[in-house]
Amino acid sequence: MILIDGSEGEGGGQILRNAAALSLITGSPFSISNIRGKRPKPGLMRQHLTALEAACAISGSTCDGLSVGSSGITFHPGRVVGGEYRFAVGTAGSTALVLQTVLFPLVLADTPSRLILEGGTHAIQAPPFDFIERVFLPLVNRMGPQVSARLVRHGFYPRGGGRIEIDITPAPLRPLDCLDRGELLAVSGQAVFSGLVPEIARRMMSQAQKDLPDWPETAFALRQLPEDQGPGVALMLEARHTHGTEMVSAFGQMGVSAEKLGKTAAARMNGYLSSTAFAGPYLADQLILPFALAGKGRFTTVKLSQHTLSAIDIVQRFTGKAIAVTQGDDGGYLVEIQ
């Protein structure tokens, strides 16, 4: 039994998701206390509960302590079986984070799978669907499996109601070296909104345009969604390189000006473009798990976040893999699964 203190490291839900995924893959049971111990509202939230229920559903696993607000669970893994599954968060909780829990167990299953996930698709503190589709999954597909994703309906905070569909053709994971992102091929910025006046999205995008002066005006676009998919607004800035893509995003929040959101997103994109690293900080923490499951691999990243360090810690507990991190002269980091 692997014992985990959920308040260590980044102290959030990522520890729980990675532990559940690794438990299913390795067959090692685990117990976690102080779940999300560093968050303002600790314990299981609806999206974390759905992620664990999904892990149990695809495998016949058992999990003690499954309830909203629970601070501790004990998970006994079963055998993962591919198939058709539908999971609904019931709130604007992130569908992408539920996907993170079950994706690699199903990628390594014996038969294909189809997932329908309902909940939030564009909300704070989680990658938007577009990031999963255009930044993360292309790398997973380069490793051998084939995973496709479709956005059927947007889901913004606090209403949710979004829907994504995922098809998974399993295969063993091959190692990758992601050291050089290559030539910059294209940039784009898109603000999507629903149930709000267009001016809010336009102000958010205009601020990003000002702070990205080298980006052509034609790279930016507004997209209005049907009223019943809102209210909500999201800005996504994308830089596509020869060997990979980076995306940063901002989501409408009560009490935060559209200009501030646009400025923050542009600053993050400028930070990435001023470096030579392959992965931004949000992609980096998602690469630890598949690279470790592939047996080895390397990537460079702009920044070593607490999420990445926590992912390294959990992966090492379940797999025993040696993961080395070294800082380069340019301030970036090289992460090597050995």
C-alpha cells in the first residue's frame, strides 16, 4: 500500500489523479490523506469524485471514502477494460482533468475505448479542451496510441454543461525526445464567448494584441457561440512550431477586468516565446506520466512548476523510475526519465 499525504507538493487534485492512473497501470493500491490540503476548500470536489468514479468504472476497482468533501480515500485497483463510457461531472468541473485520470490506463488497455465526458470545457485552473486537442494529444499520438478528441458543446464556469468525446486506440508508449520545438510556423489568438456582450471578449483580445505587437492583426478572431452555451468567455493564444505547439488561455472571472486577463495571457505567451524550451509549464507536468510509462524520454521546459515536481514525486513512488532535472544556462530545465 502506497501512502500519500495530499497536502505535500502542489497540494491539489493532480496528486490524486496521477495516483489513481498509476495505481490502475501498476496494480499498486494507495491511500491518500489530506486530499487537496493546500486548497482554500480542501477535500474532494465534484470533478475529483467523478475522476475516481471513472477510474473505478473502467476497471472494477474499489475506493473507500468516495464523497464530496472527503479528505481521505483508499483505492484498490482492478483490471482496466476498454469500452464505451460516459461520465458527467454535474458542475463546471473540468472534463479535461477527468480525462487525465483515465486516459493512460485506457491507452494501455487491450481494446479500444470511447469516452463521453460532460462538465466544464473552458474554466479556470484547468486546461481548456483546445489545449488537450492541439497541444497534448498530438504528442501522445507521436508515442504510438491514437487518441482523437471532439468538442461537442462548450461548458463555462459556473454553469458547465459542456461535452467532449474521445476515441482511444491503445498501443504501447514509445519514448520521445522533445528538446527543440523548431521553427515558429504560425500564431493565433481567439476569443470565444456566449451569453455576454461582444465588447467583453473584444477588450480581452485587444489587450492581448497590444502586448503581442509582432503578431499580425489577421491572427486574431472573435467567435460567438450559441446563447445556451454561456455565459462565459475564454481567450486562447497559440504558437505553433515545427515540433510542437504551445497554448495559453484566460477565462472570464467576476471582479477581474477583461484587460487584465488579456494582459496576463499575453505575458505568459511572451515568456514562452522568449525562451527556447519545448514545453511550457502546463504541458511539462502532463508529460511526466506518459514519458515515465514509455520507460524513458527527455524534454525541455521553460519553468519547473510545483505541479511538475509533484508529478515527478508520484511517478517515482509508483514506478521507481529515476527522473533527473537539470537547469540550463538559459534558465530553462531539462527533464530526463532514465
